[in-house]
Amino acid sequence: MTSNLKRKCKFECTVCWKYRGSTTQALRLHQSHTGCGEELRIRTEANPQRRKPVCGFGNIFQSASPKHNQTQDSPPPDFSGTHDFPTHDFPTPKRRRVEMEEVEDEGDPAICDPRRFISVDFTGAGAVLEGDFDTRTFFDKLKDEKIEKGETMWLPFQSRDEWELARWLMMSGVTHNDLDELLKLSIVQNGIEPSFRNKRQFFKIIDELPKVRGGWRCQELAVTGNILERDEIGSEKPKTEVLELWMRDPVECIRELMQDPRFTNSMRYAPEKVYTDASMSTRTYSEMWTADWWWATQKLLPQGATIVPVILASDKTQLSTFSGDKSAWPVYLTIGNISASVRKKPSEGASVLIGYIPVSKLECFTSDVRSLQGYRLFHESMRILLASLVEAGDPIKGGLEMLCADGNVRKVYPLLAAYIADFPEQCLVVGCQERRCPKCLAKGDQLGDPLHSVLRDPEKTLEALKESARGNRESAHRYGLRDITPFWRDLPLCNIFHCFTPDILHQLHKGVFKDHMTKWSTESVFQPNQSARNAEVDIRFQSMPRHSDLRHFKKGISLITQWTGNEYKQMEKILLGVIAGAVPRDVVVCMRGVLDFIHYAQLDFHTDHSLEKMKDALCTFHDHKEAAFLHSGIREHFNIPKIHATKHYVPMIKSHGVAGGFNTEWSERLHIDFAKNAYRASNRREFIKQMARWLDRRESIQSFARFLSWSLDEPVKEITPRKHGEEGNNEGAERGDAECDSDDEQLPSINKHPLESTCFFAKRPPLLVDLSTLENDYGCDRFVYCLEKFLVDRRMRRDDYWDTRPGRYEVYKRFQISVPPIPEVPSKTFTDTVHATPSSKHNHQHVPARFDTVLAQEKLDEDSHAVGLKGDLICGYCLCSKLISKSEVCGLDRFAPSSLFQIASASSPFP
């Protein structure tokens, strides 16, 4: 008799039961391009399952399970040695009974459990339109068209092999000359036999691929200067310069991002307010839709409207490395509907290049007005570039029907919400002088005071510019404005001054920390002259203990010639320890306040409590800055724009979400793909035109590859382009020791608690030592006592355990701790390495001992949701060992590293 039950295939979709794939990747691809993925996510959240516990930090002080007591029939371990062990009388531990009681939460109120969050939605926002809409995506339409015409999916290529060759040639970074030479090889023409025989035929086929994001177009701008020149007939006329603005329609770019099914699980269409608990007394801030701007702007739009927060970034960048003085000025676009963790990754494709602003020295103008005309050229270019957003975002006449990633149609309003730029670019966008703040009316001599200043008002600013155009410069001078016509004047619901988000890279890492605090702290060192101060700081950097996650500056910092963001971040981790004891106390307190502020600013999750602590850290700096630097003569004032910008961080986090989602590191990284690599692919003549064409072809290839992967149910294999050299200079710096034993497989422990760490250690311990070595070299002089207490507490010690002679111990050099992500830090697993190695000699050189300090939580209850230092143990880690035995020792074949924290802490030489 046959069964009517549906048999489950190994790679069958458990949501629609219609799809069956050959691989796991194909199944995931199906779920990501359909509604099955979202439905599966909802089911998973509704029915959470915990992993079974084995060992970890959370249970290192709990009693052993009953199976560990079944050791009476085990043969005694085979010890060999000459040491006599004393016996210790430990009280027999009582069996514990589990009791539960309501207790007050004593954890850190700034850190909360996301499982207990309460969210309040904006009623009616992001409504789905009802009607007979064509909900087919671009891929659906393309596939239907090919099926209707009877074409193969990889057309215009003759075969699949030809498509794979073309994709590699386009994406691998091969130059045009190398491409031409490769295609002319006889082995290619006679062996592979592609339909294209040279680069011209190859690019002709590439140009037949479907265009994405509307394609590129060029608009010429005629700039008339104030310098006169004679024409052919001898008459004088103003000199004219013709510039090219290469651009794409931002609305079409937004449309493609909104309907991209890859972003289904990371896209939101309505604002919400999130609270830490049911009392709704503490607000949380993370993504843009959880902040205030979206909620407040939603009230200004019709019922059911969907806001698309447009995020722009622009930054002029140098293209030529050694000579040529070639520059590009790209403008990037992304949308706040996409999660920050996705949109700031260039590989995710959530960022779009929408144009290249023309770069010119404007030689048709005299030097006294050239700078002002450069401002006007920028604003005129941006006005043309963003013209389509004016009508699309109008609350009354605007609104566009767009297909969204979840397969529904909504009426969207693209509104400029954020502008990511460094300080000079912000002043350029606003049109203010660079000694003034682009967000508020603080004057140049007020930037160092932590006082409240009035924010700039768009209406008053535009009125002042109108009066300036009529010849009355009084208001414009009071506001510190230049005589321009701003591009943002006609953008709907746009407050450009409120669009400038925190710039962690340039304002904090490079500005406040490196350019100012590091320099001032070095000048405060107790040494007679600056040369001696620099030498003292270098010696202290060289003397810092090594750690696998800390950069060791083996030559100090004075010899580093080129700094990158990575060096700034690595210095921030250790500089406080470097200057401690070498500078006055007020300097240390000042530095601590700045570092606390920087670390708080980088959190990916904030609450009202953490923002208050962020304010307190900034107040600590301002309270001690005069005693630290002003009274000593190091500084005469603190009127520095980057220091002043820190006062706007907390309000902007509440308004737009966490600062990490708007960091200029995002745009700096995009320069590599959209500017520098594109320039290298050109012949340096009319390079902007070639860069736009090169980018258009690459995006067509990438889009077509995703289409084939979707239509054929096959995963996309990434192609890594050839490297053209590394950015930055790591001179004088190096990483710590290797993080794991390369010759051994890593074995994990299994988590018990969602906040519990996972340990990874080598499959085979590399060292074999006796007890005397443990006592003398490892500093474990109380190892015997602690081991016996460890066994007694878990009822694993036999009565005749110490009657046999001790033997040798297998010892690990290191192990890794995989820390699970928490909302406050980037949502990726962090891996730390713990070392326990005595001093030794390598290549006739002395290698110092390395015993890392660990932080272990004594108890981690199942319902624990507060993460803090309460109940934690700080201990020096001395030993990670395994007892040698033909059978299991006391029911355990291995001491997990987490279990040995108790032994290591008690026998540690550290206080």
C-alpha cells in the first residue's frame, strides 16, 4: 500500500513545497528571491530552539551531571613521576536544588536583551497598494522574454562556457591590451573558439546585455569666466570652459534597490519606536527606522505613504598616484530602508554611483573669485543630478508607485535624509565658511565651549542668500554664508543642516584622537624636550604586552609616515595604558573621556542610558581639558571644528540612528571600486567617460550573473579582481602572534546560553610537560590543590586518586574564544585568542612568556539578559591542560578550557 504522505526531499523548500534543488545554495537562493525566506524567518522567530549544552563559560562553576559520577569501575590513571601529593580535606558538597525567585535586575541598564524589546509601529505607514499591478521583477520579465523568444538564458553569448569566459575577462581586472592579446592566442581561437576575436567584438557583446539603473548620460555645462580673450576676428569676449557632468537618474537607481529581492530580509518600509521593556520608559536606537527623523517626517506625508530616506555621499578623490594630477568627484546613493549592516558593505551592492561631478581648475576665472565659482559649479551640478527627486518626493504632487523587495507595490516618496561628507565637504554643501559649524550658528571663537547653540534654519538661510544676491550681505555675513544658489533649495522636506551625520573616521579617529589628543598627550610627557617625549612614547608603545587582537607597534609611532583608519583604531585600544604614569592625571582623565566617547559612538545599538553615558564621557573631557592642556601652555584655545562636532553626535543618533551607519569609511571604500579601479582600466584620456562605460559594463555583468543564478537555480561564484597594491602603510606595526595552531584542527565546544561564548582548541595538544615544569615555568604552584578541589566540587575524585604517582600533562599553547554578537557591537562573531606559553628561545633570541588575562562570568542563568561585569572573574590564565590516560580521567577525556579557568585563576601569579 502506498503512502499518501509527502516525502521530504533533502533540499526541498518546507514553505511552498514546490521547489526542489540539488544543493543547499540553490535552496537558499530560491528562498531569498521569493516570499518563502521571509515566511521561514517568521516561523523561526515564533518557535526558537536552544542548542544543547556541553560546556562553556556559563556552566564552569555548576555541579557536574550524573554521568560524571559513574567512575567507580574505571581503571586508575597511569601516572609516572616522583612527586608526592598532599591530601586536602574538602567538605562534601551538598546537592543543590533549583529554586526560582523574582529579583531586581542589577545588570547594566545600558545593555539590554533584544528578546524583550517592545516596538510601536506608525499606524498606516508603508501601506501596500491594492490593484492589478505588474509585480514581476526585472528578472521575471527578462526570463519571460527569453522563453517567449525561445532563447537560451545566457544569450547574447553562444554558450555557457563563452559566458563564463566573458565574465571572468570583465571582472578579473585584465587590462584592455592584455585582453586583446589573450583573445588573439591560437589556443583561445582554436581551442575555446569564442564568438569574439578581439576586444572590440568582446565589448560589443557586453554592451548587448540588459542595462541596469537607467544607464549613463552626459550633460555638458558651459562655464563663462571673467577673463577676456580675443576670438578669431580680434574682438574680446569672456573665456568659456565646457565641462561634462556624467550622471544617472537617482529615481531609477532607487527603484532598482527597492525591488531587489536580495534585500527582502533587511528592508523596512515604516518607522517604529523600540523600547527596552513593557514599561516603555527607555528608548532604543539602532537602524534609521527606529529613530526620530523618519517618524516625524511620516506625519508630513499622506496616509499610507512609504518614505525612502535617500542617503548621499560625495568626496573628491585623487586618481593618479605619482603624476598627472587627475581627480574624480563621485556621488554615491543608498537608501535608509536597507539595514546599515548591509548597505555599508560594498559587496552587497546596496550602494550606487549616480554621477561624477566635473573637476576643473576653472582657469577662465581670476584667482580672487575662482574658489567661489567652484562652489557654484558644485551646486549647479548637484541641482541637475538630483532634479528628478524634486517632483518624486513632493508631498502633494509627488509619490511613485514602486515594486518592493517583498513583492508588493507601494507609493514611495524619496526624500533626502542624510548627507555623508567630511568637514570641508559639509561646508561646501551648506555654502558656509570653513571656520563656522555647518550645523549650527556657533562662531569660530565659540567652537571650544560645550554650550548650546542655535541650529541653522533652512528658511532663514535661504532668505539671507536672497538678500545677498540683491546686494545686502549683512545676514549672510552673520551666518557665515557664501554667495551661492544651493542645490537643496527645491528638495522637498529637506533640512540640509540636519542631514549631516556623525563622521567617525575624520572627526573622531583622525581628528580628535590622532591630530589633537595624541599630539597634546605626547607634549605632556614628563621629559625635558619634545625629542625625549617622542622617544618615551615610542618606548612605551614597544613595551606594551602582545595580544592577538592588538597591534604591536614594535618601532613606536613616530616612524609611521602614512596613517590609516586601522592604525587610529589600534592606537585607541592601548594609548591610555601607554601614557598612564607618564603624564599628569588630568591628561589621563581627559584621554579616558575621549576614548569612552569614541567607543560609545561606534556602538551599533543605543539606549537612552548609553547616550547619557556618551554625554558624560564628553563632559569629562571638557571638565578637565583646561587643567590638562590650557594651564600647561600646550593649548591656547579649543576652538576646533572637529571637537565642536562631537556635541551634535547624541542628537543625530536619536534622529537618524547609530553613527556607524553613516561613517565616511563607507564612501572611502567605494572609491576603490567606483573611482580608482575604474581609472586604472582607462587609457587616461577622457577618463571619466571611460570610467562610466567600464562601470556600466561591470554592473551589467554582475546583474546578468545574478539573473542566471536565479533562473538556473545555481549559486554565483565570486571573482576576485587582481590587486593593484595595498592602501596605506603599516610601517612600524605588526599583529600579535598566530591565533591558533596551524597544524591542528580546531574543535569547538557547544553553547548553552545565547550570550555564552564558544571555545575552540586544537585537536591534539602540542606539548607534554611534567609537574615541575608546570610549577616552575607556568607559575602554577597551586595546581595540585586547585585540581583536587575542582574534582571534589564536581564529585569526580575517587578515594584512591592521589595514591598513584602523578604523570605528565598534555598542554595547549592557546585556544580561541568565539564571542557571540550582542546588539551594541557589530553583528558578527568576535574571535579572541587566549595564550599560555612560558618564556623560551627561538633562533637564539629570548621570547618572553605570555599569559593572557581572561574575563569569565561565574554564573549565566538561562533568563539572564543583562550583560555587565557583575559576577565576573578576572584571572590570569596560566594553563590549559589535559591529563594523559588510556581511559577517561574522572569521567572526562579532556578538561575544557572554560573548566580550567577556576584552576588557572587560583594558581595565577597575577594579583
